[in-house]
Amino acid sequence: MTELNKNSFFFYFYKKTGGLHDPALLTKMIEILKEWLPENSPDLLGDDMEENYPLYALGQRDYKDFIMKNLK
């Protein structure tokens, strides 16, 4: 048996809903969500993370905003 990743969305959702949802359906939903999410986030870092960190932070925020806005 595979150990459940306690940092996963699956675990978070299952815990928040008290296990009221079919795990197979939740697993299928996560697979569909992976297909739906943008394939590539902008590669703003290059080789020097410290120099490009402000761009990285903005890119991460934009990516999170996209997901949160569209995940309904």
C-alpha cells in the first residue's frame, strides 16, 4: 500500500470534507485538473535565481491568481 502524501491536495480535500466524497472520483477530478491547468508557467528564473527573484515572485503570484480565479 502506498503511503498517503499529507501535503497533497487529495489529502487536504479529503480531510476538509470529512471523507464524504468517493476517493476514486476525487482522484479522477485531480487528473482532469492536471490536464486543465496551463502546461507551462513562464520560465523567468534563468540560471541566476537571486537576480531574477522579483520576476519569479511575480510569476508565481500570477500563476496562483490564474488558478484561484478559474478553479470554481
